[in-house]
Amino acid sequence: MLEELRKQLEIKLATRANEEPAPIFAGKQFLIFKVADQELLIAVDDVREIVMPPPITFVPRAKKELEGVFALRGEIMPVVNLRRLLGFSQGTLSSTTRCLVVSPSGDNFAIIVDELTEFVWLVDDEIDFAAREYLSDDFRIVSGVAKNSGTVRPVVDVKLVLQLVFERGHLDEQGAN
């Protein structure tokens, strides 16, 4: 009898060794940040790194949403000002200001945010992608709305930021040759 139980246990263990481990948490991690007292979310998978704002160099005739460029370990990187992009008033850099370095499709750029708040895990049913249709044009970089702990926050899509700010022909739109 004991030998039979041992064989059954060995078979179970051998079967489980070939199985994929169950995920610890089915969902996606997001970073909550503030821009002009508005809380927004960004997928952690989209953020390459978080840095203190280095000196930023102005770029003549650039779109108003482009704050300028900075050098990060030898790489020249454009910097997007989310305050301008979302239609908020011009803010100032403070001790809580950070640059989120993102790399959608291998195109690196940084996004200036006023403050990092926290990290949260969200499952698919906590994000409403259909809600994007009801947002104003100022929030056209939002892919959906997250509903978590009784709070509703927009989810920023870095690919939409890339398309909006770095689309070709933006100099022509401003009347430049």
C-alpha cells in the first residue's frame, strides 16, 4: 500500500514538473503619476527608466509639446511636456518632477511628469478602452480609463504620444518651410 502511494505521488510530481507555473497575478502593472494635479497611469512595461530631469536644450521651431532634448548617457533624447500636450498651464520643475524614459517601437523619448504616486496592478476588466471616445481632444493620448479602488484615472498610451508629437510634417503645420 505504501509503495502504491509513493508511485502515485511520483507520477503526480512528474506530471506537474512539465506544467507551466500558474501566474502569481493575472494583470498588468501601472505607474500612477501626476500632471497638474491630474492623476494618470502608464503601463510599467512601457517605461524603460525613471530619471531626475537633466538640463534640457531648447529646439527651435519644434512643436509646443516638445520641451527640448537632453543627453542621457550619450544618447540624445527628445522630451515631451505632458502639461502642454494635455492643455494645462506651464508648470515649473520641482524636487518631485521626473522624466519617464519610454521606448515604444524602439523610439526613445522622455515624458516630463510632476510627481510619481504609486504602482498598481490592474486586470483587464478594470480598464475601459471604450471610454476613450468620450474624452476631449486634449486627452487624445489616452487609450482608456482605469477604474480602481473607487477612483477613475486616464491611461496614457506612449504610442499615441509618439504619433501625436513626432508625426512627420509638423513643421509644415506651423507655417515653416
